[in-house]
Amino acid sequence: MTDKDIRTRCVGEGLDPLMPVSDIMSSDVLTLDTNDSAYDALIVMTSRNIHHLPVTSNGRLAGMVTVTDLMNHEGNNAVNISSLVAKANKISELTEISKMLPKLQIRMSKLGTTSDHVGKSISAITMAFTVRLITMAENLLGPAPVPYASACCGLSGQT
């Protein structure tokens, strides 16, 4: 159970604070394994807009990773940028935020981050941009008239 669960599910709804934790807590939560990387946590947390992620070992709770943990990790700028993207209200703000990406890539490279981890971080940030742009469009134009899916495709290989 997180502080957000208490604020929104208990206090916000005027529920009895003495009720069982099981009635207030989030259930069916996503988890990561202890062998997963911080970048895996970053991708899950930014794509699902969650702030706490249980970490398991052999199916048992081993710990919890939070956005704060990731901010203190060398990939912290990716978390910060994703957070800025989610809070942006104007295209001009997103444009300014996008200018941070080359510096992030350089910083990660200088820290010795693998190309795989750099790619995963940039992909997570790009996903945050895409989700934010779609949300902004729906706020401006109204909900989509039919269900839809967003797909991003690219080429890989040598050039």
C-alpha cells in the first residue's frame, strides 16, 4: 500500500482508516525480478505511469524500486525527462524538453552505459512523448470517434 493508495482510496473517499489494508491497497501489481535492470524498471514505470514497483526473487518480494531510487541511479535524467514530458501542457514545452535528449545520450555514453541501455532509455522517453501528444490531441479535439492503436515502426540494421 502506498501513500497514494491511502490518499485516494481511503482519505479521498472518506473510508474508515481502520479498515483492512487489503481493502485499500493496489492489487494485481506489476513486478520485476531482481535480475532485471534499472532500465527495465524505467521502461515499466514510465510506460505505465507508476511510481513504485515491487521487485521479486523466486516469486517472493525482495524489495521495492521507486521513482526516487531511479532518480538517484545514473539513469536519473531519463526519469526526470519522462516526468517533465508527462507534465507538459504545450507543444512548445515538449519541444524544449526534446532538446535534452542529445545531452542525455552523451552523458550516458560518458558514464559507460551500454548502447542497449541508452536505446531503452530513449525508447521509454519517446513513448512518454507519444502518449503525451496523443493525450494533448484528445484534450484539444475530444475523444477518438473509434478505438485505435498507435504503432511506431523503424528499420534496424547496418547503414
